[in-house]
Amino acid sequence: MYTELQTQKIRIPAEMNTNLMILHSYILVKIHVKRGEHLKAARMLIRVSNNISKFPSHIVPILTSAVIECHRAGLRNSSFSFAAMLMRPEYRHKIDPKYRKKIEAMVRRPDTSEIEEETSPCPYCGFTLPQCELICPGCKNNLPYCIATGHHMLKEDWSVCPHCEFPALYSQLILLLETESVCPMCSETLSVNQVEKMDDCSSYLQPDQSEH
């Protein structure tokens, strides 16, 4: 549906864009964990968990994954927050028994330390903001996101999948394709030599149009 609208140059509804972004963030978690990139996985799980109402039948497994990955990545405060959510009566009895005691212990003895998220410039106005933020506080634009990481895009590191034309940070997509053989968004076969770094990404940076 999204691709059809895109092909016909029909404006993508904002809610559809948001839902796709959240779903893709969830898909990226598995890829990041597989590659041992636990901080990236944790950041995506934070995004998904902050939109947990989109996954009503997977709330407990997602929050459990968020607790584990955030703790592993050094995001202890986030891990504690999601652990506390899991202690709610409606969720507590659904926690996988092999994780329950550990999660209960996290809530009893909270560690609120948290490594700061790296920042990078907004591709529209240059305002510096956290990598995973997709709305710029400076210019208020919704920012295109990288299909390989979930981070917002950077003007100087731009590429697109030749199949679905979703943007990706060139450096990160090349890294991803060292171990993966398909586009993380459209699942079409993709290799490093098919990806080109773009010198001019202005056609993807039009504030008055729906973004990827």
C-alpha cells in the first residue's frame, strides 16, 4: 500500500508513515541483536516501547526485550522504567519465568545510570539532536530515518535502496550489507555494489511533503 501510494506520488498519510516507522524499528531490533549491536537494538526498543499501544498482543515480550537490551547496553534507567511497567498487575503474571526474578530485582534495586545518546545534525536546519530523534526541535520537521539503523538521516551520508528508494545512511547500509543480503525495508536482494552515496539529497528533503 505504502509503495503504491509512493509510486503514484500520492501524499502518504502521517499515521501510515508513523506506523511504518515504528514497525520497521521493531524489525531492526532483530537485525541489530543478530549483529551484536546491542545499543542500536536498545534504542529501537525504547522507540517501540514508547509506542507499545501499537503492539497490544506483544506488550510483555517487547517490554521484556527492552529491559534486557537496555540493561545490556548500559541504558539502566530505561531498563528500570520498562521493568517497572512490567510489574503492573496486568503484565506481571505474563512475564517469562526465566526473566521474572531478574526484572523484579531491577525494580527493587534501581540503577538509574544512563549513557547519553550520541547527537548528529538535522538534515534540514543543522540543529544538533539525538540520533534517534525524528522530529527536529529546531525546524519542527519530521526527519527521514535510516532503514539500516533507525537513526535520522544525515545530508552528507545519504543513499537509498535502489528497489524501494527508502533512505539509508550510506556508511551504515554498507556495514549492514557485510552480513545481510537484502534491504532491511523491502527485503529485496541487495549488495554493496548496488548502493551509491548521493551528493545531492535535496529531493528527499521537502518539508511540505510526507517523508520516508
